[in-house]
Amino acid sequence: MVCGRGLTWIKPSFLWIMYRCGWGTKAGQETVVAVEIARDGFEWALRNACMSSYVRGLHSDRGAWQRELKRAPARVQWDPERDLRLRPLPYRSLQLGLSGEAARRYADEWTVSISDVTPLAHEIHALVGDGDLDSAARLLPQERPYPAGDELTAHLRP
């Protein structure tokens, strides 16, 4: 999770977070936490989200997108996924920004657990630095594509 511009960001990809926080070494980002949230909360946020930027063809015009953005309690952007060396991959991962009602629900209702994964980030980073990518890959948290149907994401795909 990364906070900024009044938004709380959910970044479901471990390696994307490592890219963002520099393996827990960037100033102000030395602690890395994994936040487990309830599926119904995540899906509520997706259903009530809009794209974080205007997409021609997805929005009728820029004004309509701006109105949607103002009222939406969540926003989505798609950023390149990362490999163990934090290089961009040819596919994207969802980033979900929460504000207002969504941020309150996230903090008060949806959060199931919070765990410090800083030691894991440092361990994997050390292995990558030593060139032992196989050992590093074995330590990565297991991630699977989220089974979101079109009813949850059709309005969020360019």
C-alpha cells in the first residue's frame, strides 16, 4: 500500500511494490506491509471505480470522465508488471486508489490482517543481488490472476 494525493493505493503485485519502494530501501518507504482485505470489499471498490486517466473510446469525452472521477470513491490505473530485476514486463497489473468512502471502508471494514514483509523483501533483494534468481523466485508470495468477471472490470479496461 502506498499513500499519496489523498488516496490510499492497493497494489496487489509484490514485485510492483518492490519496484515502487526499492525493496524497502527508499526514504520513507523502509517498511513493507502486506494487507489482506476481504474479497467483497475489493470487489465493491472495483465496481465503484473509474479509470485514473481519460481513455478515448472508454469515456464518451474528457468532461464525462472528469465528472466520473470526481464522484468515484475508487480509481484504477494499469501499470507494467515487474520481473525480479524490477524491469517492466509486457503485461500490466491493476493499481486501485481509494478515497472518501472507499478509504474509510478499507480501514474500518475490509482489512483482515496486516503483516510486515520487510524482512522477506530484503531477503529476496539480497538473492537477486547475488544473481540467485531461482532461490529468489521460490520466496516470492504466490500470486494468481484475480478471477474478476466482466461485470467488475469492463468499465476499467481501455
